[in-house]
Amino acid sequence: EVRLVESGGGLIQPGGSLRLSCAASGFLFSSYNMNWVRQAPGKGLEWVAYISGDSDTQYYADSVRGRFSISRDNGKKSLYLQMSSLRAEDTAIYYCARTWLLGGIDYWGQGALVTVSS
Amino acid sequence: EIVLTQSPGILSLSPGERAILSCRASQSVGSNSLAWYQQKPGQAPSLLIFGASSRASGIPDRFSGSGSGTDFTLTISRLEPEDFAMYYCQQYGTPPTHTFGQGTKLELK
């Protein structure tokens, strides 16, 4: 069974930093490209970042480029999102999400809530 | 960067009716790399359609996707009570972004 479990969310002050982690199981992690997708309270989905299976390629949304960094450790079957210079508008549920080999996102974690507030 | 615009924002229909949801891209989506998702309150999204027209595993055949280039459609042929939810399109064919549309809420009339 494919499982994606996020951790590391919480309340953080504006300007602060936070690292989200996602523990993957039930599939060959290194073979899949991965994403972070977020959803602000009551709002739609926003794709945040993408990383290829071998970590060679990363893409970022304009809204987070230069502040967020996606990485992975295939040996630990883990995905990470390092977030810095956090703003109130970064408040959201952050989902770890697997890119399916034929396209689209086929598995999602349960989400980690990040709240940026003083 | 490709911008996806979904319409309508809200669609009010009854069970048994047909739903037609639109997703328009600001520029051509490479290789028809467009997906549709369903999201119910308090849940993560689930993949319905990939490659513009291929159903994901376990998705009922009342869901169908069509379109190419800049215009895409999700059709639900006969609405079941469990189909009332939010629907999002996403393009994944043109790096560097994998943008989502703003969503269509399918609500019970």
C-alpha cells in the first residue's frame, strides 16, 4: 500500500523557517518524481514544487521561488520542503504528492498544516 | 507560465443530470498533459483523468475527459450523489510549473 505521511507543520512567526518532511512507503521511491502542493484555508490547490526521482531537476512556483527548497533522500524514502522567509500568505495545508508515471498526481499525503502568524 | 481558467466557478445540478466542466489554458498544453482531480471536503484530491482523456484506475466510466491544445472538458454523464465536490484541472506538460486551475464547485441543486 502506498503511503505518504507528512510531518513538521506548525505555527511559525512571519520571517521564520520551517522544514516539512514526507515519509514514503509501499513503492520504489527513487523511481517517482514528487511534488509539494498546498491549499490555503477555503481556497484552491496551488502547486508549490517538483523534484525528479534522481534529484537532478527541481521546479518551483513563482510565489515560493528563492524562499523554498525541495529535496529528497532516496535512501530514507523521504521528501523535504525547506521553507524560509515565511509570510502569512504561506499559511496552508501542505500535501506531499507522487507524480504518476503516466502523468498527474496519483497519491497524496494527508497534509501538514503550516500557520504563519505572529 | 501557463494559466488555467476553469468554468463555471459553480455548477448547480441534480443527480442524474450531465455535468460539463471546462478548463482553458493560456497557451497550448504540451502533449495534452492535463489532469482532472476531485476533492471532497476535508480530503486530499484524487486523480480522475490524466493525459486529457484517460481515466485513472478505479474511476467509473461516467467520468470522461476530452480536449487538446488549450481547451479541455471533464464530463460526468449521469451525476451520482457522491459526485458533488470540487473539481480541479492541472497541466503538467510544460515546465517549469505544474499549475492548477482555480476549481469548479459542483453543487446539488
